Amino acid sequence: MLAGHYDMVYLLQVTERFPRSQRDLGLRIRRLSLGYLDLLIEARKSSPYERKDLLRQADETLDKLRYTVRICQELGSISQKQYLHAAGLMGQVGNLLGRWIKPSD
């Protein structure tokens, strides 16, 4: 199983409960989450040279996801508790991603 899989599942579940007025943010979170997983799969199956670029793209996608989730918390789409849980999960995933990127530098 890919690291971050369950973290992204959590975010997908949370976005299903977004108010109608903030569905665009939920859609953005779903796209970023699935895009992040796609990049990890591609990196896992790529050459070392390609892997470096894909992992950097995944890191950038994770940053976008972090900011989007933060905006959702500030707008009240998710609770403080949900935000803290999601932020913790994304932090763990980010640490793993950082360790994967470092050897390829």
C-alpha cells in the first residue's frame, strides 16, 4: 500500500459532507488528493531520473493540498478537530515524502 493512501481516503470522506456553497473546494481537495497518489504510483514505477521530478511534483501537490485544507477550516467546511487530524496526517506523509526525495537529490 502506498504511504498516504489512508490519509487521502480521510480527506475524500470529509469532503463529501461539505456544504453546497463550498463544493468547489471539496472537488479541489479530491483532485489534489488523487493527483498526489497518481504521482506516487508513477514515481514508484519510474527510472531514478524521472522519480526525482515526480517526487518533487508530489511535494508541490501536497503543499497545495495543505493550503486548501487550511482554507476549508477557516471557512468552516471542516471543524478544527478535522483540520488538526488532516494536518497531522499530511505532516506524516510529508515527512515520508521528504525522506524519499532526499536520497534522490
